[in-house]
Amino acid sequence: MAYTPSPKALAAVAKGSTSSWGARLDAKQQKALRRAPGAVFRLPFADPVTGATSGDALATFTTDWSPFTAACAVAVHPDHEALAGTELRRRPYFSGRFVRHPLHGDLLPVWVADWVKPEFGTGAVIVNPAHSAADLEFALTTGLPVRFGLGPHEPGADPASWLTPPIIRTGQVIRAGRHDGRSHEEAFDAYLSDLLESGHADRAESFSLGRVPLAVFTADSAGDLHWSPALRARSLIERDAKVPMVSASMQGTSLLVAAAEFAAGAPVIVCSTDAVGTDLLWLRLLMLDLDVHRPPALVVPVARVGSAQTVDPQWMDGSLLVSGPPHETVSVKAQMGEQIGRIAKDHAAAVAGSVESDDTPSQSQVAGQVAAALAAADFAAAFKAVGPTAKTIRRGGTIDESERAAFLIALFVVLGLPLPEGVSVDRLQVAITS
């Protein structure tokens, strides 16, 4: 099972209309998306008998409309909203619906085809066989007419003058009335101008990324598992009396697992810088399609640019986090790992309760600094703030309860060191702010 981002999710990331994940990360992900400038043409649905339009229109996306007058049909992907409530059939097939051509009013049939990409534009495209190799192949398979809107000359009764498809972005306009004789570049501008003026078109841009595996279905030993691409939107638990039940297992990919964890709460995401425009972008788009619009608590892109073999492996993650802001390249030295190791021992003493506490109700300067640093996700500042407290503990000095709470919660958040037994984060938060 694969995931294809919706046009809505892609546009939200590309245009920055959703919650920011950080300015630099947003920019990198926007750059990773493929962009196709074009236009959206709205073709009104029409009754095939009376020709009357219903008021609704089918929005199609196109990047080259210079031969638009010769269009013979519109094709939509199998899950297009225009097909809601229609019968499941093998594709390609004629949907039974028609639209009006907005330049001259001809009735165009709406076809359903697997090759139409749901993420490209609106999921509906104009079929113009005389001017597209792919459309020509589709027309020859389905019996659609091949009409010419561009050509090197106007064809006549002499077979020698007849045109051979496809003719792509070349020649002059033919069979288009007042536009005849224009170059394909002039037709490109003239048709769009007419459609913009009549309200049938808007300039637009399509964004895409492709598709990515989401889960793998595997048949259990009871039988074989088959999926027919000719069927649209079948329920996995739907029972058909004519078809025997088959037991199957689903194994989610790391993307699906990450999405489930993201849905449960705002996570801290640590990833390589290379993953920002790939795996992390896929996760962001999937969350938008799942209607989860909140950003993660923090994204920490990590890029290894050198060796840090002298740092104790158990303190490497902490060293990366407290050596500088997440978006900057940091130099991790052995001294940092040694400092974290010493503070971890001081933490053990504080957890064991062997440190004298002053129970006078007040908030120490350290507690205020730690609270402000953690609220700003400035882990380097939080770690620096607890340094004097660690020295006091090491020397057997006295600290007040708010300073002890700040020390414990900072090392719990920054280094993942355990809290004292029976002490919760909520209790420490009260102590640090009271």
C-alpha cells in the first residue's frame, strides 16, 4: 500500500500556509517539491440530451493549452470526487458524464483512467490526442476522435495535406475561427486571456513528490492475497459471499509508525539533514492529510561532518544537543562528554536525596534560568544554567527546593536522566515555578 500526498497538503507546504516547522526546514522542504506552472480550466458539466449546464464545473489542470480547441475528452483519476456514488468498473471507461468546452461549447465526455495522477494538478486532465503522445495512445485504445488544433498548414481534401499526430508545440492555429493563423505561442496567450476574462480559468501551479510505501499486506498460510487494480475504494473488511475470506497481515513502514506516534502528541524529531527533504517531508504531508496540523515540539536535524570518537558513546546524544542550536553545525569535544559524565554523577546524588535542601519558599536564580531556557527549547542554555548547581552538589553544599527541581527536570529533558522514584514531571514543574 502506497501513500500519495493530496494536492491540498502539497500546496499547504509549498505555499507556507500551514504551521511552520522552522524557517530553514520549511525552505528546504519547499525546495524539495516538484513544481509545474500552468492553469486550471473549469469545464461546466452538461446534460448530454439538452446541452444545459448544471452550474457545477470540472476543474482540470494543464501546462500547455495552445491546442486546447481540439480537445476531445477529459480524463479523471479513479477516486476523483466527480465519481462519488458511481458504479465500480474496470478501467478505462466512460463515466456517463459530459462537460462543455469553454471556448466553443462542444460536449466532451468524461473518462476514468488509471494513468491520471491524483496528485497532479486537480486529478483531471484534458485529452488532446493530436497533440500528445500519451493522449494519442489513449484515444487509439478507447476510440476517441483525433482532432487537430495546430499544424504546419491547413489540411484539405488532398490526402497529401493531411496531418500526422502528434504535433507538439509547433505550427500554427487551425480550425479555431478568429484565432486561425496564430503561432502556438500566440494561441497560448490568447486562449488563456479569453478564459480568464470569462471566468473559466485561473493561473495555477501544481506540486508533486511522487508516492512512498506505507504498509505491506502479506497473506497468511491460509491462502493467497490478491488485489485488483480495476476496483476503486474497496473496504478491506467487506465480505463478498462469492469470495472466500483470506487471512492477511499488515506490516506498517517506518512512516506509518512515525505517523501513529505523531498523532498521539507533539514529538521531538531527531533526523539526519538529508531526511529533511525526504522522510521528514513525507511525514509532514501525511500528518496534514490525517488532519493533524500542529508542528512537532522540536525538529533536530543532525549532520555528521567529522569524527567524535573520543566522546563516550552514552553521552554523544546529549553532547550534540547541548553544544549549540539544533540548526547549527557544532563541534563536539571530549571535554563535553566528560562534563556530562560528571554532572550525571551529581544528578545521582540529587536523586538519592543526599543533598541538603533549603525548604524556604522562593525561586532561585537557577530555577528561573532553567525554566526560561526550556520554554525556549534552548537546551544549551539550560545545561549551562545547571552547571553551578552541579558544583554545589559536588562540594556538599546546600540548594533550595526550586533549584533542586530545576536541576532534576533540566537533566531529565536534556539528557534523559531518570527522575527520583515517585516524583513526576508535573510535581517538578510546580516546584520550579512556585
